[in-house]
Amino acid sequence: MRDLKTYLSVALVLSTLWFGSLAGLLVEINRFFPDALTFPFFNSSYCCGTGRKRLD
């Protein structure tokens, strides 16, 4: 019974830390990209230049 109490308390602490850090990450992403539906760092055309057409 003592092991079960230890497991449940550790799982509660770890899940609280996990969801707290996830919420903080989402807040920071929303601070830098407010109301964004897409994020430019997930799109390869921004970093590689493949999304542009050459005019010459």
C-alpha cells in the first residue's frame, strides 16, 4: 500500500510539472506569434527558400 501511495504522489507531481511546462510553452508561443494559425518555423519554405518562384 505504501508503494501505491508513493507511485500516485510521484505521478501527480510529474503530471503537474508536465502540464505546467506545456501551458507555459503555449503561452510563450502565443506571446511571440499572437493569433497565429500557422507558425513559420514549421514551414520549410521559410528557411530553405523553396516557396519562391524566380522571375528571370
